[in-house]
Amino acid sequence: MSEENSEAGHFRAASELLDAASRLRIVTDLTTSLIVEAGAGSGKTHMLAARMAAGIAEGVYQVEHMAAVTFTRKAAAELRGRFQSALERELIGLSEVEGQAARLREALSNIERLFSGTIHAFCARLLRERPVEAGMAPGFAELDDVEERLMREASWREFRGQARADGDPDLALVNEAGIKAKDLDGAFAAVCNYEDVDFPAEDAPAPDVDAAWDALEVFWGVV
């Protein structure tokens, strides 16, 4: 074996030992907040489910007090399924008289009490619990990305149509500048996506378009 191959082997062995230690800490250090950074397919979801199940077995967590927040609904459904499997694995080999077994069985029978969903669904759940305090109608529904985009586009079209019918002076100025209202779709989307950004709308002199065309014609003439 070459020296280079030997060094690579030692590096892999060291990495595996470090990974094993990290995985062990995830399922044993149950009262410390941890941040896990790893690539796709490395087993993050599996280890999260294992940590949740270990916490139930040790009596550190209660299923009705747990919240697993994900980016997508698909990931939430996958995590719930893996959590159930992890609870069932924890039960293997445990005696019926052990407290761990009782806690695991109780969690399995009440697994529907676990919240597993997107950040939008989590926030919506909190608002539904306190609609009066939040000033929200109890029957509201959260929108996904596609629904939000379609509603935003429909509202923008309706606003443009109403402004045109009312003879809006700002829209008239836009038309005089040779800009179609539809050309502002991108700007409207940017304002909606970044509501916390202050977009100044101060008066400014119109650009000298004739001078720009003259400069462009000179440029093309030189080229």
C-alpha cells in the first residue's frame, strides 16, 4: 500500500470515528440544543427521528410537547413516518415492566399529537390557538407558494384595471413615458417579496433620453 493510500485510509477512519461520536451525542445529549450540518443523504432526518424517540424513551420529551418544523409538507410526512419507526425500534428488547417501554407505547398511541409540518403550518397553528389576541379570523387558511403567487398576480391585474378605469394620474405618467403597466410586474413582485425593505419613491428628474440615443448612435457609428 502506498503512503498516499495509507494517509487516505487513516483520514477516512478518523472521519468515521468523528461521525460515530456525533451520532451518539445526538441520541444521548438530549437536553442540549444541537446544530447538525451535513450533506444531502447523510442521515439527518434519520438521526432527528432517533433523537426524538430516545427523548421519549428517557422521559425527557413528551410527544404532545414536540414540534418538528420542516421546509416542505413532504418532508414533514417523511419525518412523522420515521419517528414512528424509531419509536418501534426503541421498543425492541425492552421489558414490559420498564418505564421506557410504557413511555414509548404511550407515544405511539398518541403520535397524532406530534406537530410535524412547515413553518407556515406551525405559525398558523399558533394563530389559531389565539385568534382573538392575534386579530385573525379563526377560519383563515395559509397559502402555499403557488397559491400566493397566483393571488398576487390576480390582485395586481385587478389594481391595474381599476387604475386605468379611474384615470389614475400615476398610470397616465407611466404611459406617457412609454412604459406599459405590465412592464412593472417584476417591480411589483420584488416589493411583495421584500416587504421589510423601504423602496424610496422620491421625485426625480426624467432621464435625457435624446442624449442617450445620440450617444448610442455615436457608439454604433464608431463600432
